[in-house]
Amino acid sequence: MRRLGLFLLILWVMLPTAAQEGVVLTPANSTTVREVKRFGRGSARDVAFLPDGSMMAVASSVGVWLYDTADLLAEPRFIQSNYTPTALALAPNGRTIALGDSRGVVHMIDVEAGSERSSLLGHSAYITEVAYSPNGRFIATTSFDGTARLWDSGGVLRQTITAPGRSHRWPSTRTARASPLAQPIPPPNYGTSPLACRLMSSSAIVHR
């Protein structure tokens, strides 16, 4: 089961702000790295950023923690869940969280209200990944049930793709997620994935 550990740890090279972007950690500057903060509580499952980097969401075993990246030391906002979150994605406009759980349900959370607006039903097992298209019109989900599913933002299922040999291999939508704070977290090693899903501005291309 995928797990990021007890906490998501952000380590930051202590250089002037203007020089932080693109900094590469080397033996020469490794002594300038310190722990800034531990994010989330419980067992962290996933992390996502808004495209402009203004918000970070951390899914944990007890809910979702929302952080303003302009002040990461401030107290985060917490949205509690009565299920076990496993993967999440932030809509590009920042209004909705698509939050997968261990039962195969994707919960659509209204960020402002902090409550569930609707849910995507179709998977029958643990949700492994959730991703929005850049324009927010489509949502891709993958699951241990061996399928990848494409939904529109209104919750209508548009396409289901079943992975060949799905009892041994699982699909994944994971790509490197650009973080404004640090290098992307590498994906866990699930073995060779039979499906790769890439969401385009107005359509989805699914290829092996």
C-alpha cells in the first residue's frame, strides 16, 4: 500500500528567496538544509499543489490538510473524513478536491464549504491515483481493481480502460508533480504499469 510515511517532510536549502528556484542539493550545500515543518497528521497518503503553487493539500489517514504556501508555518485548515483517503487532486481553480478512498470511491469536496458535494462511483477497490486535466474539465482515476476511468467535471463517466493482466499489474496516472517548494517526490515502485493516462486540454489519450 502506498504510503508517504508518518509525515510529509519538506526540506529547504537556506539560500536567498530569489536563488531558491532550481537549486540542486549537493554535498557542498547539504549543511544548509534544515527541516522547515512537518505537514499533516496521521499517516500521509498523497500531496497536491494548485498550478500557481498558492495551495498545498496533504491527504492523511484522518482527512485533508490545506496549507497556504505563502505562510507554511501558519495553522493549516483541516477537512476531516470518515473514510481512509488514499489519493487526491486539486481542481485548477482551487474550488474542488477530488479525494479517492480505500473502498474505490472518489469524493468531490467543496474547498470553501469543507464538505462533500458529490462522489464518483465505479471503481471497486482502493484508488491509487487521481488527476485533473489542466483546464479542469476532466478527471482521471486509477484503482487496484485494474481499471483507469475518465470522468467529466460533472461526474459523468466517459471512458473505462481495463489493464491487461490486471491481477498482477495496476494502472497509474502518476506523473512527476511540479512542486514550487522542492523537487517532485518520485513515484513508488509498483512495477511496470500497463497503462499511462495523459490528460490534454480537451481530450484524453490513453496508451500502453
